[in-house]
Amino acid sequence: MGQVLGGLSRALLRDKFTLFLIVASVALTVVFFSLLGGTRPSSSGSEVPLSVTLVTSEQKGIVKATLLDQDARVVSETSDGRLLWSAYPHSDAQTTSLIRTLRENGAVVGVDQQDGKPVKAILVQFLIPILLLVCLFALFTRIGADGGAGGIASFSNFKGKGRKRGAKNPNRITFDNVAGAGEAVVELREIRDYLENPAKYLTVGAAPPKGVLLVGPPGTGKTLLARATAGEADAAFFSVSGAEFVESLVGVGAARVRDLFAKARKMAPAIIFIDEVDAAGRKRGAGIGQGNDEREQTLNQLLVEMDGFGGDAGIVVMAATNRPDILDPALLRPGRFDRQVVVDVPDVHGRFEILQLHGKKKPIDPEADLMEVSKLCPGFSGAELANVVNEAALLAVRQGQELIDQATLEEAIDRVVAGPAKKHVISLRERQVVAIHEASHAVVAQAIGQTTGAGVQKLSIVARGRTLGTSASQLVDKDVTVQQQPDLERQLCAILAGAAGEKVQFGFVSTAVNDDLHAATNLARSMVTSFGMSEELGMVTIGEQGGEVFLGASLQELGSVGPATLELIDNEVERIVGEAVDRATVLLRANWDTVREIAQVLLDHETVSGVALEALLTPVMLERDVPPQANGRRPKLTPPVE
């Protein structure tokens, strides 16, 4: 209600049209209720049944009668001065019979046509309500345009507010609140400098970037970087989502874009941040159906607005997306989003900085090694690392600890990756299967020799979430950007080691290999269809990138592959996976004593990591030292673990 009244007062100060709408609405409401009474059936006197009126007439007791035609009522005046009225059936036969009876018994009969009733009914039932609704709609739209009631074509509830230059704000976010994104910060400092002192760029004739597109996976800090840029420049910050522009009503999205940029111009210097810009900036022509027209109009208006301000406007448009491939090319041309800043998941040093940043306000044990924790979190985004520290704090409170130690941090990592540990006890047979499975992963990962620097760091047979056990063996270092075919083949071999170990030990596999098989199949298919690592198919990719996404698949991809090629792809995937299983089997047979020893330790202690795990893996024979095995020989089965 406060927003409505505030918007109403601002609208009244702006023009007289709003006042006219208010007066018209009030007047129409008064007229409506005034006329409403005139359309209702009403008669003076006492209501009696029609039969009483007829009996009274036959007894010569009625001296005057008036028929109300529109209401189908008869009002009678009796000889003793009373007024009676009765409703009668609205039909010509019944009306004629009633008039004849009254006249034959000496009553003076008259008919009131009620000519004004139809006009009043039309006014009350149709015209006045329509006019009233039109006035109210125009009034609320007018109020909403001032931001008081959240009009459909305006942005009244921004996530950020503008402030005067130089105003102190203790909660302001700056680049000091950002860690693990050094390259992105360097790029964005230039935006900060431009907003602080645009004349410096105009002096040398340099055109500062109008738009900056932050590209990266979810949780990497794209919104945080935009807020930090605004905080560094002490500029107004407008944060909206791309989905807020798109509505089913045609023209609303474009109107909201105009309203957003108008507000930003009034509060310049300002940063407009559009999160998930792909919701409104998808390639034109993508999609099926008429619902696409509104999104394209919104995109067109966004393109026009970004062209509509010059370098001296003091406005920078920042946007974030994790799908830059589906954005319209017109958005990415110079003069619009002419700078792309990649905000990727941090490397090990970036993770260490992020853990330090989030651990500043938490009681971390001085003996806890955050660098070791960062090594246990390859591929984690900033949001996931913040969640690790928070989970560790919650665990410390639950366990009554005053400090967050190393063990609590490692437990927090397991909870973030796989969920909390299950409390139910699995059978000895299941524990044996999981122990062999996880030990096989560790031994093969050690035997193939990780050239990327990743290694096995923790094994556990504690069931978490949907998994029966976890292996923190880093099959490939996720900090590495480029991987060659031998790297992927080693990774595939280590992924399938659990299934190979079960086959060696028991002669068959279990349902525990489900996730491994999915990961291995996807990796092998990528090697064949995306990386050109199949001799049969050659250096080609299957399925075109950049096609419009429809139901999860590229439209070009759906019809560009023939059945013979699909069969060849399946055969190649089966071959690559089969070779990886054979390779893992040979390595496991050569190191089976170590597999059994690690499995027994897991059965006794459930978890092994750190120095103890390194000592257990020391005797592992590397692949280069394993003697060649006869092809086709089935591995000799050993007895189950006792």
C-alpha cells in the first residue's frame, strides 16, 4: 500500500492526466451505485401471492391496479386503503387473463411500461463497468510507470540503489572481496577507471567498452565481479535478470528495456548488470511458435539502447551467461558487448585464495592446511568452495568444536561432493565389493602414472548419497586445459578400473559400476565424435556446433548423421572402452596383492588417506614395468576377501 500511495503522489505531481483519471474513476463508481438501485425491482406495500390478489379482486376489494411491465408485478390498491403487490408470470396469456379479471371486478387497471429501466440496465451492466475498468487500468499503469506499484512495463524493484559520488558505504563490495579471478579483475579494472574518470579516455580518443560479457560456469562469481566493479567506481548498480524482460504480453519486454536504460541515464555513472542474458538475447529465429516474437522485440530494443549512448554517457552494460554460443551475433559485435571476460573455475592457487577469503571470519585451526584442502577440490567453483567452508563451520558447531580443523574441512568436502554419510550398515559382502572397487581405482591410477600431477589422495567405503563408496583419486587434473589422446586413454582406464577389479575378483560386475560406465561411455564417445581420436572416422566431428538448441539436441545434428556412421560410432566406442578394460585388467593382475591389501585396510578402517595411502600405493608396479600379457587370456580369479 505504501508503494501505491508513493507512486500515486509522484504521478499527481507529474501531470494532470492522473488527477483526471482519479476523478473519473470516483465519479463512475458513484454513478454506478446510484443507478444500481434504479434497476432493482421494488414496490411499495405488502407482498402477497397472486392468488390472494385474484381472490381479493373477485370479492370487489380492489379499486385500482397498476401492472409494472419490466418487473412483471401488479400493484393493487384495496378498498380499505392498503397497497398490495404480487409477481405474475411474464407471458401474454397470463397478463391478458389478469387484466380481464381485474376489470370484470370493477378495478381501474393501468400499465407502467418503465421505459427508463432498459437504459439503466445497459449503463449499469455494460457501459459504466467498462469505462471504470479502463480508467482504473490507465491509472495503475500511470502509477506503475513511476515505479510505485511495479507496473508491468517498469522495473521498480532493483537489487541495487544509486548513491552520490564519494558517499561512504561500509558494506560496499570491491575487488578486495574477490579472490581466485585475477585475470578477470585485471580486465574489469579498466571499466572501473573509465567510470571514475571518463575524460582520461576521451583525451586520447580512446573509446571505452560499452558492454562487457562475463562468460563462465555457474558459481564462479560473475555477479560478484559486476558488483565489485560498481563498488570500485562508486557507481549506481542496476541488477536484473534476462528472464525479467520476457513476458507473454507483446511489447512489455521492450518497454522494460527502455525504462531500465532511462533510469540508468538519470543516475550515471552507472552499471547495468543483466544476469543470464541468454534468456533475452538468444539468437533470433531460434525456437518454434509465436511466443518467440516478444523475445525478439526485447532483443531488438536492447540492441538499439546499447547503440543509443556514447562513450561520454557514463554507462557500462555488463552481462553474464554460461551459454555464449547461443547469443545473437548482433549482441557480440564491437560497439555492444565488445569485450568478453572469461570467469572460469579457479586453479589450485585460486582455490587457496578463495578458501582464505571465506575463512577469515571463521575460526579455522592454525594447523589446518588450506592448500591441502584446495588440492582436494579440483574443479570446484567459488560458490562450492564457500559452501565447503560453511559446511565445515556447521559440522564444527554440531560436534561442539571451537575450531574448524583439517578433518572437519575434509569431511565437508565429502558432504558437498556426495552428500552426508548414510547411517545404515551394509552387509559384509557389499563392503567387500565396494572395497575391491575403490582399491582397484587407486591402484590403476597409480600404475598408469599421472603425468598431469594429480594423484590418489583419499579412499572411502562409507556410503554417501546415492553412492556406496567414494574415491578421491584425481583421475585427471582438472586444472589442465589441454589433454592429449594418451591422457584421455589413461583417464578412461582409471575410470573403468573398478569394474575390471570386480571382474578379476568375483568373475562378474555389480551395480556399483553404473556411474563409472556412464562416465566412461561419455568420454569415449567424445573422443570419437568431438576430438577426432578414432582412426576409423578420422579427423572429423559428428554433429555441428552452433546449431539452434531444440529439446536438448542440435537441429543440424538430428539429421546430419547417417545410420552407417552411427553404427561405426557405436563400434568405435565399444572398442575404446573394451581396450581400456583390458588395460586395467592387466595392471590389476600385476598388482593384485596391493589391491587386496588396500581393500582389507578399507574393510578395517572404512577410510584411508594421506601418508597411509601413499605408503600402501608405494609397491604398485608401474605400467611400463608390467610384462606383456597374452591377449585373450582371462585373468585368474582369486578368492574373495575374507
